[in-house]
Amino acid sequence: MTEIQALVGRDDQAKPGADPVNGPMIRHWCEALGDANPVYTDAVAAARSVHGGIIAPPAMLQAWTLPGLSGHGAAASDPSPTVYRLLDDAGFTSVVATNCEQEYMRPLRPGDRLTSQVTVESVSGLKSTRLGGGHFVTTRLTVRSGDGEVVGVQLFRVLKFVPPARDPGPSEPPALRPRPSITRDTAFFFDAARDHRLAIQRCTGCGSLRHPPGPLCPACHSPDWDTVDARGPGEVFSFVVMHHPLVPPFTQPYVVAVVALEEGVRVVANLVDIAPADVRIGMPVRLGFIEPDPDLTLPAFRPV
């Protein structure tokens, strides 16, 4: 702990924010949080307020100083990553945020250019918690305007802890793949899959094919339908490679693709027997089936 305590009270270098306080970021923030306060986005209403113009939501204080994915403005002198790394090395590898306090000295307005500075405020001695033994690390973020005026302060506290050993308990049966939702409208699809057929709904009124299944034809609104079996050739229209969350029994990474069938409909299914890095939009695929467990059969696609 001596090396860690030596970092307590040390300031990093002032880091400039990547952008000045600006209207588009304020608007995105308000839309994401559902904040309709007109003083943030309506110039006319804001001009009539006590502020005399648009201000940024106070809770955006840290947003103006974050380095972002590019790392813009990150300071090598910031002592907090070193503290966290030293605690990791000591076995306190788990982390949970415990509280955050912000203090606002004045409203921030579009055009304000801000800098930030991080200080390790304190690192507690070893504490016993229900999560496990650990240390509380408190950092102070000081935000200043271009002329050096302190406009806001944030105290942020995390617990770096060693999780207690868990009793494995009795062995559990292997996890099953989540069951699909089967209704009167979709039962035919899964019944056909058990027979290794990919059944597509067809409107008997106008002959349109539709997928996913539904009770009415979107073209002519007829409730009458039958099915046709897709031949199977298609191509990858879109795809995503799943890395998280880690949900048994899936083995990450795996590919979920939207496949455009030659019949003219699109189907969402796993793409198997191919490395995720080799999947390409437009690549030809063929229909197959997988059985994640004895009670479930699903269509899947393989590269041609």
C-alpha cells in the first residue's frame, strides 16, 4: 500500500476537452435521457429564463472532458489508472462503483472550453464488505473554464475488491438454449424445422410470401394462408458477431445473420461452420439445421 498511498493527492496535468460545450451534444444528451427542459435546447425559451440563454444540463459535467474511444486528451500523468493497476496486481481485480457526487459552480454555456484534472483523493485501508475485502478509491475531477475558473467538481468512488470464493455446490445439468416463443402463428415453423424443412408462410389470397410469420397478409390483409418450403440457397444480407453477454450454452463468438432467400424473404438464423472473420455481406449460403439439444431443431446456414 505504500506505493499506492504515495499517489494520493497527486494531480495529473490539465486535459483539454475534445470539443467546446455545444448544442448538438446537449440535444443528443436530452434525447437519450428524455429531458424536455427547454432551457437546454430552445433558444427562445432559454432567453426568457433566468439564465438568459441556452445552458448545458449540469449532469453533463464529466461528458465534456471524457477522452472518448480515440483517447483524445488522455493524460499519461493521471494517477488513477496506476492506483487501479497496483490494486489489480495485489489481487483486488473486481470493481464496483459505489457513489458519485457532483458540485456545480456555474452553468456551462455553448462555446465554453473546458479542461479537467484528476486527483486521487483517498484510498481506504482494507475494508470487509458483503462483496469481499477491498479498498475504496475516491478520485476528484476538477473542471475549469478556459480562464482557469473552477466550474464543477466530481467525486467518484469505487470499491476494488477480491470476490469471496464461491461454493460450487452440486453439479448442475448443462444449460439449455433459450426456448423460442411458440404461438399459434409460429408453431408451423418449428414443427417443420423438426422435419428439416424451412417453411415460409404464403398468402392464399394474393400469393405473397411473408416472414416472420403473422396472422394477416401485409399486402392484401387476408387471414388465409398456407406454407411453402424454401429450397435453401440464399446470401448474407447482414450479420452481427456476438461476443457478449456470455450466456450458456452459447460459445462466443458466434454469428447471427439475416439471410436473403432466393424466394424473396429474409430469415434470421445462425451462420455456422465458418470463422466470424470470414463472413462477408453477399456471400452465398445454403440451408442446414442444428440441434442444440434433443428437444430443439433450428434452421441454420452454412457457406457454400
